[in-house]
Amino acid sequence: MSDSLRALSNYDEPLKSEIRRTKAEKVWRLGDLRFYECPVSYITAETKEIIRLVYRVHETNRLLWPGEWGDQPPWLVDAYDIYKVELARKVKQ
């Protein structure tokens, strides 16, 4: 299976052809992402650490570095924004 088929949101003809040829089966769907491989394989040690830190910020209502959001590293701001969107999506359900 090609890397482009592991997780995708748009199907073009080459991908559709590869799905038919390899008889790939969708194993998970997250919004408009379709996974043809277990999504756990995308979670690295670094990803786990980022998730842990985002939970800590949320649970303690304190930032990791002194100052406000503008003083935090961009990766933390992005990760926390993603977390808040997913949290809101979960509450809507």
C-alpha cells in the first residue's frame, strides 16, 4: 500500500484504482479523513508527549511557559487549538 493511501480525504482516480487493486479496506474514519491503516500507527512518542502537555494545560488552566498565549511555542498553541475544536465537536454529539 502506498503512503498516500494510508490516510486520505480526497479520492482521485489513481487512489481509487489502488484501493480496488489492493482490496484495501477502510479501518477508521475521522471527519473527512479515511484511514486504510490503523490510526494508532500515526501516534509517535512525540505525539503522546504533546497530548499529555495539552491535557495538563487544560486540567490546570495554566500555561507551560510564563506569560500569555503569545509567549507559548507555536506547536503548543496549534495543539491546544486542535484539542479545543475536537472537544467542542464531542460536546455537540
